[in-house]
Amino acid sequence: MRNVLGRISQALQNLYDRSELDVISKALCMELLGVGESDYWLKSELPSDKARDELLDSALERLAKGEPLQYVLGTAPFLGMDFKVGPGVLIPRPETAQLVEWVESICTGRRGRMLDIGTGSGCIAVSLAVRLRSWEVDAWDISPVALETASYNAKANDADVSFSLHDILNEQGSDCEYDVIVSNPPYVLDRERQEMQKTVLDYEPSLALFVSDNDPLVFYRSIARFGQNALKCGGRLFFEINPITADALAGSLDGMGYADIEIKNDIFGKRRMMGACWPGEKQS
């Protein structure tokens, strides 16, 4: 084990600080190489294994180039479940988990139908389907790769979700009525690229991350406009948001007739979630 840990440290010590390296080392040993927890902590000697060494070498080469650990492992944890991830979908983040928990707190004890727009890995839709078994859950994405990944994650986590291919920017209407629409759409401004980590810029899908500085609310407006007809009266809209555009988005939703607009902070104290109610009649 000490030899394995030494190889990991030698390959990555110039790229990561000690705390990050410890997390990566544990994940590589236990999740990639299948080392038991007691053997890891006791630093037990491992028998020589050519296949294991080749697997570790490949992982270290990818990590040294800046590829995210979750892509190297092929999975990411989210709310106690494991989600398959790859370059075609965003890696689930703690802020999104808070959005799921907020929706769950509103919907628990009720029955209804909800839609996740821009599902990506399916982490929102799958988690809500597992936590709210009495609800019907639909999920849309413009990416066939994302839908394939999300469908896999639904099956792996025993979640009943109906997935379909849709482009919300060109969606004309819906055959269904929803009690809840939830979305984590692209919201990072182009000008924020310079602040992003290289691992994100080089590997995670830009299509799911960035919006033009000139029209940062384009996805939110399209979803809210769709909700005017797709939401039942009294239905709820939930978004993950960019703190920079929070006030502008709240004003836009107010102008479109939404009520009870609420903003919540994430675990880092940033305005990261917004909820609103659709109280009106269907729009013509």
C-alpha cells in the first residue's frame, strides 16, 4: 500500500495540495483499485498485480492532465447515491443537492407531477424520484449523451423517471400539466470563464455551463414562459441560479406574473436558489 500511495503522491503532488491529494489517494485506492477500508488505513502491503498497476497508471496520467477525479472514477456521489458521470454531463455539486432538498421539503406528503429541465446526469430528477415515490417525474435534456447517462443512473438507483429529448429554447408547449418544474440551466457568464478551474473549462461540457453576457437569463425566461402554460395554477418553479443575476431574474419572474418569489443561499452563503409560484390562468 505504501508503494501505491507513494506513486500517487509522486505523480500528483505538484498539482494538488495535501488535503486534495489525501482525498484523491483514498478514492483511487478504495474506489478504483478496490482496496478495503481497513487495508487502506493500516497501509497493508498489497500483492503484486500487473492489471492493478496498469489501471492506476492510466488514472494518474489522466489526473496529471487535469481531468476531474469523478470522470476518472466514472462516478460521483450525490445525496447518498452514486451517479455515473463523464465528459458529456456536469459533475453533481453540493449546491444542487440543496436545491433537491428544498424541492423535497415542499413536496413531501403530497402527490403530483414534476419536470426537471436540463437533467444532465439526472441527479435532480433521480434523487427526487427516489425521495418522493408518490410523484411522477419527467426529465428533459437537449443532449442524447446526457439522456443516456441519466437513464442509466435512474436504473442504477431504482428511480422511475421518464426521460425525453427537448430543446427548451424552442419548446412550443406541453401535453402535460405540472405541479413543479425544477431546473439547473446554464448560468455561468462568459466573462466568468477566467475565474473557472482548468479542470472545469477543459473537461465539463460548455453547453451545460455558459451563457452569453448579453443575455444571461435566456434559459430562465424560456423555462418561465413554458411554465406559464405547463404549470397548474399554484404550481411551483425552482431554479439553481447565478448570484450575479439573481435580482434581474426575480424582476423578470415578477414581470411575467409569478408570485411568492424566494431566494435561498447555498452552503457558501451565496444566493444560489430561487423559487416562485404560478398563480395565474394559462397564457394564450
